[in-house]
Amino acid sequence: MGAVATPVGPEPTGADPESCQEPVTPASRSSPAGRLDDARCSVQALLRGDSPVATAPPARRWLLVEQPGPWGRDALLESRFDRRVASRLAARARELGVRIQLVRRAGDRLADSGRRWGVADTTPGVETTWWSTRESDADLLDLPWDGSVGTPSTAPTYLVCTHGAHDACCAVRGRPLARALGAADVWETSHLGGDRFAANVVVLPWGFVYGQVPEGGGELLAAHAAGQVALPWLRGRAGLVPAAQAAQHHARTELGLLGVHDLPPRRVRALPAPAPGTDRFDVTLAAPDGDVTVTVESRLSAAAHRLTCAAPNPGHWRTWHPLALQVAAPA
């Protein structure tokens, strides 16, 4: 079968060299809610024009544990969750490859807690969240996390990172967003990663992770109500390797395929490295009219910066760049 190749040419003058998208200037982005000192990581990321593409975490399954009240930097160990249970629960989650998120309703008091918990599976074709309640925190050590317990739901659940003890940016920008969303199933959540992209949101059960979401979040809600992703703020889909996230993002941009089920990855193939510190991949995605293959390249950032407000030293990160897109020719 033949293919039609669409090369990606050199970046135009003024392009963000660390972006996997078209060049974006800070002024063209909607500033997230909240006032922060200019030295804060999320402010600096906006000023630099950091691209959040392909930064969603690797977990496919998520354990959601309702726990109102304050959270310390390590939310599970430094909250009102039973400390005698916390370390054992974390060990079970590591063994099963499940990511733990503490969740709470915005403004809830401890007495308001329904002691809810849920398991979300973002695996394509499975996407479901099962919700249940617990009598005690220790119940979570024995109850199955395979979907055999709880009420299944395929409706969007929005988790907004508000974990201020981990990074002030998350609280200052996340809490107003969580209150503003006003959707039926919005929760504050503990650390999601990518503090410099606050406000951060994950939409379950698909695992779409968003960053730098502006105040109000109306376009995010509208997109998911229509069964689509909100591409301007999409970091990636949890559970996919970064190369697949970057390829999906570029293909969505070029082909206009925004459905939450569009462009599932078929395979990721590593290509010979063109230079030290650079990785290159061919990613094949399934599309309505045939496979699409996207070539993407990963490079280390040229400069080092503080990636969180608490980082003791500057660090480098990987940036993603589309090189080509091939659409399978009709048979």
C-alpha cells in the first residue's frame, strides 16, 4: 500500500524550539487563574513558551481515594488517611501498577466525606471508572481493584490538581478552576505532575491530561461534552508512551480528528538515533480512512530551568518535534 507523506519543514523564525506544535507566544495563550510571583515555575513556563505536549503520566489505572482535609507534600502519608494503612496501600499500588490520587470536593469538610473511592481504567476500549464506598481505609487493602466492585461510569470525571503543599502554583491556579468548572463530577486532587503547567486537569476514564487550563475551563467542559479533546491545552493521554502522545497530538492537529477515541496507537518503532541525546520514532495510529504514521523526534532542552518551584537545581527536559506525517493511500 502506498503512502502520502507530509514533511514538516524547518521552524519559522520566532518558533519555540521546544514545542511539538505551531509556535506559540505567551501572549497568545490564555493565562490561567491566580496571581503568582514572576519567579514561580508556572509563570516562567508560560513566559518561556514551554510545550506541555507528551507529558502525561504512564499509569493506565488510577485509584481515587476521597480524603477531605489538608494534604502534606506526600498526600497519602500526610493527611487524615489512616497512617497505619498508607504505606501498605502505596506498596499494593506499586505492585499492581496503579496510580493513587487523593480526591476531595472543593470546600468539603471532613464530616461531609462519603468515604468514596474509585478505580479508573484508561485502557482504550475499556475506559470506565468504578465508584464505591469504604467502611474504613483498611478496606482498600483487600477490596479488588479490577472493576468487580463498585458502580461503573463512563461519564467524564474531572480531577483538578490543587496540591499546594507540593507546589504553590497548583493551589493558586487549581483551586479557582475547580470551583469554576461546576460540572457534576469535579474533584480536587493531589499531585498530578508537571507543576509548571498548572492548572493541571485529568479527565477520566480516558486519562486525558491537560495543562495551563485557563480560568473557567468552559471550553474543556464543552469539548468533552461533545466527546472530543480540548487540543489547545492537551498534554497527552495517560498510559501511552511519550512518543505515542506526541504523534497523536500532531496527527490531531493536522487531520482535525478530535474525538476521544480517535487515533489509537497501533505500534511504536524506534529509529536510529540521529545524534547523541536525540531519539526518533515512527508511530502508527489507526484513522478512519487507514493508518497514519507520524515520525517524531525527542531532544533534550537546550537550556536548564527550575521545573518546579521547589526544585533545588535547574534541570533539562525532553521536547518533542514532529518530522513527518504519512497517510496511507486508498487501496
